[in-house]
Amino acid sequence: MVFEFKNEKICVTQNAFGYFAVQDKCPHNGASLSKGFCSKNNEIICPLHRYAFDLKSGKATSGGAFALKTYPIEIKNTGVFIGIKAKWWEA
Ligand code: FES
């Protein structure tokens, strides 16, 4: 699924390795990664050109030297919490 917070779209996914939060916009050509799928190697696969990104590190595992922004994620009884750095001018 995708969440938007302060103009940042964040793709949140769950697989056998856990929960992960990464930027939703593919760095290759802007497709929504939340419309892609996960591989058994803990990658998210872009739905448009099938580039693959490691969900933990964000690094591309196929398709070029791109990387995703990753966010820390924590699941609690009270909800799903995603760490987003505040910009210094917003503090
Ligand atoms: S837009 Fe994602 S791989 Fe091209």
C-alpha cells in the first residue's frame, strides 16, 4: 500500500522477511512501486520495467545503478510507525 505524508509517497509492504517502507516512486522512470510485487529474495519489483530493488538496503539488484530511499518501520499494537526525518526548517 502507499501512504502520503508531506508530499512524500511511501510504499509499505510485508513479506516473509518482515515489513518495509521505501519511496513509492521508482527512480528509473517514476512508476508506483506499490503497484509492483515482491520477490522471494526480498526485492520489490517495479511494475513498469521490472527493475528490482532490495527492500532492506534500497539498492538496485537489477536494471542499473539506482537506489530507493528506505524508511525505518515499526509495528506496534497501536499502529504502524514509519520514521521520516524532519527537515531542519520544519522543526
Ligand atoms: S519505471 Fe521502474 S523500472 Fe522503469
